[in-house]
Amino acid sequence: MVSVNTVASYIYEKYKSEFGTTIDEMKLHKLMYFAQRESIIQTGNPLFDATFRGWKYGPILKEIRESYKNSSFVPVTSSSDIDEMEPIVDTVFEQYAEKDSWSLSRLTHGEYSWKKSREGIPENINSDKPINVEDIRIDADRVRARRELLEQLGRDRFKFCVNV
């Protein structure tokens, strides 16, 4: 497992390198959430040990909120950390990095884990209620099943085209 600040720093620097600008805080939180979910999809385990909170615009990490406010991200220097993060973050970047922050917020609002953390909380209020990693695992299982179905449909479509 990698530290939450290491993952955030890696995403922060990767975003800056690929897009030539700094990532906004909302997008960083959402990419962190998707990286956590993607890690569970790819490895069965969380990428980092930190607790998301169910805020009104989607999952957030208080540790990252503080680091972002203080501009205290430091470059990742450990190659073992990079090796562990790279396939996960690359997948997340491919799928989500170009989307705007509000689109990512809407996507996280479809996640079971976020919805569950918001139960009983008024829509316009932030909440410190934690998002349980087991609930993120449920979201990961849903995404994994969708990917497998799409892959199967793609194979079946290819077989159909070849046989026609």
C-alpha cells in the first residue's frame, strides 16, 4: 500500500506534465476516488489507507484537502511506489483525466459508496460521514462486471463479423 500523499503527489505531477496546468482540487479528489476503486478492481486491495468523506459534490479526502490548500505536494521519488501506482493511475487518467471536475462529481454521485455515505444528509450539506472501503469494493465489483460484459460483447461482435 502506498501513502495517500504519495498517490496525490503522483496524480498532481502527472496531470501537470500531461496537461500543462495544475489540477483543481475537486478533480484531484475524484481522481483519487477512482484510483482507489481501480486498485480494488485490478488488485483486490485499496491503493492507499485513507478514508473518503461523503461531501455534497462527491468523495473527498481531508488529508488531500490540507495538502492542496498548503501546496505541499512533493514529487514521488520511490520507484517501487511508481511501479505500484502506474498501471492503476494510467487507467484512471485514460478514462477520467480529460473530463471536467463537475462531470466527475456527477459520476461519483452514481456510486453506491457515495450514495450510502449520504443517507440522511441534506443534499446541500457536506458531511464527515466516512465512505466505507467495503462500499467502494461494491462499486469496483459493478465496474468489473460491466467491463467483462463489454469485453464479451466485443468478442461476440467480432465473431459475428467474421462469420458473416
